[in-house]
Amino acid sequence: MKKIIWLIVFILTASIALGAVDTQYFGKAPDLRISISMQDPDPVEPGKEVEASFKIENNGTTAYNVVFEIVPEYPFSLVPGESGSKSIGTVGTSQSGKQSVIVRYRLKVAQDAVDGSHKIKVRYKSEVFDSWALIENLKIKVQSHDAIISVDKFITEPPIVAPGSRTRLTILLKNYATSLLKDIKIVLDLGKSGDEATPFSPLESTNEKVLPYMEPQSTKSIDFELLVDPDAASKSYKIPLSLRYSDALNKNFSKSSIITVIVGGEPDVSIGIDSTTIYKAASAGEITVKIVNKGLPDMKFVNVKLAKDSKYRIISPSEVYIGNIDSDDYETADFKLYIERISDKKVVLPLTVEYKDANNKDYKNAVNLELPLYSSSEAKKLGLVKGNGRLAWILLIALAVAGFFGYRKWKRRKRH
């Protein structure tokens, strides 16, 4: 009878023990939950290191011999010396909140990583479940320090635009960020250039353009058609340009730049002999050279130089500084010459006019001016020279005096 009682007790005890094992391993099993508890820095810049802390919570039964492993893929990699696999040990039943397990890793972000939230893979296994459980929904934020769009270059066609004409202004933008930038607004402030109004008006569109987006490290061009006022002064004009845009995380940015458009035109200069007192060889006199500015831009720092030659001597300074000649105006330069005793019908005068335009661009006009020469008789016939009037007056006076005294002498003789 006692043996039967002990057998019943043994069976009941074994059943309870087996029930407990069955509950632990085949009832409510370990339930590990993985999340990122901290990222430092948050966000992390491309090319920098980040510390990622993973929180392990257990909402099930005790997990024994837990092994945690990070599986970094681009743009992440483990910092040298950092082990990807870490043994956690036991994670107790319902171990969560402040009782959760924290696992930390040092990761390096690729230099060319684009901005945004990037997935990081982790996995774990325990004594109960020997196969790996993969977690793929964890993310680490990557963000460049500054999302930069810059005016890489600007071009005007033609490079120097004449008053009253039109020019195409092409602005080349570059996205220096490693992320997509969007809602890019480009605005030209055509109202003022410094303290004065600009002479530009937009054609065929407004002074504002919009780009939906720019890919990382990409370049795009924007064209503006501009009309220059007919009475615009020839010089360079600074135009303020503003940029406004957003990054992938909807953070807004703005910046300002300055571009320059040059207004001017090719000079139109006329150079010739205005007057002269020299008409024949072996004589001295003066020539006056006339410089006419027929173009739109003003002429500055005008200097006139006459080259030497064997057929004449320059008996005045060979260079004459004039200064400025306004548009639709003229100035003169005088040179005194002695023409040698030559038989030529003309003398060529090599003249050079040097100057700058309103935008300080250098110009040089070289011309050969022809000074015609005549014989004495030809000059008199053409009325270029007159007889010696002074000698004629002397002779006339002398004749008058002689006649007066002759008349008196005749009068006396008649009395006697």
C-alpha cells in the first residue's frame, strides 16, 4: 500500500515538473524587443562617427545566453576595433523600461552618404531559439551640417550688352549637399544696384524662377532674358540674387549672392585733320587733329601721340593728353611741325589714339593722316596762302610820302 502511495506522489511531482518545463519552453517563450534608445550625435554628418545605443526588452519568459549582433551595411561600418557580436547573457522575464539591456556600438558613416534616415540591421539568438532573429526596421539619421546650393558660375551673352538691347543671363547652380534639395526659388532683385536703380527689365518671364529639386552634387542652369534701358550708362551693374530651398527633412534655407552685368558697347571713333597752317614743303606751321566720339560709351584717359618721320620735324610735344570725351562729343590736339624740303605731294602723319572705355577696357586706334602739300603758285591759286600784305602797305605808304614831297617841290617851283 505504501509503495502505491509513493508511486502516486512521484507521478504527481513529475507531472508538476514537466508542466513547468512545458510552460517555460512550449508555453510563453522569451519575447525580445529591439529598439534604438539613443543616437549621438543626432543626426550624424556624412563621414563622421556615431554612437548607436540599442535597447533590448523582454516581454516573455527568461532568455538565456542571448547573443546580439549588428549587421552594418552601407552607409554604415563598424569603427576599427569594434566587435559586431556581443554576448548579453540572461535577459530576465518582463525585463523592460529601466531594467532593459543597453548595447552600444561605434559606427562610421560613409563620406558620400545622402541625407535621410538609413536602415541599420541587427539580429539576436538565445538558448531557446538557436537560429538568428533579424530586425530590419531600425534607422539612424544622417544629415549634412549645411545643405548648400551655390551660384557656381554666371554668364551673360553677349558679355557686354549695349544700351537698348537684350542679353541672356545664365546662372549655374550646384548642390554641394549629399542629399536631395527641393523647392528651389531663384529671385533677381532688379530694383537696385547699390544705391541706384538697375537699368534691367525681365523679358518673356518674371525675375523669379523655381526648380522642383536638385539631386545631390548635381548642377543645373537657369536662364533669364533681360532688356537694358536705352539710356543706361555704360558701366558694370551688381544685381542681388536670393536663393531659398528646403532639404529632405523640410528644413528651410536661404542665402544671397551678387552677380554682375556689364553695360557698354564698342567705341566708334573718328580721327582726322581739322585744320592746318602748313601747305608747302620747307615751311613750319600747326595742324589740329580732331577726335570725335560717335559711340555710346564715353572715352576716358584719351592720349594722342604723333610718331616721328624723316619728312618732318615735330617742334612741339609729340604727345597730347586730352582726358575724357563724352559720347557724341569731340576734342582736338595741336602739333607744330616743320616740313622738310621734299618734292612729295603729301606727308603721312602716323597718329595713335589710346583710351579706355567706361568699363576701363583699353583701346588703341592707329591711323595715317595725309597732309597735302602744294607749290607756292598752287597754294596762291587755291587761296591757301595770301601775298605779303605788310610789304604792300609799306610800299603804298612810301609812294604816298614820295608823292606828297614831290607835289610840294613842284608847287614851290611854280611860285618862282
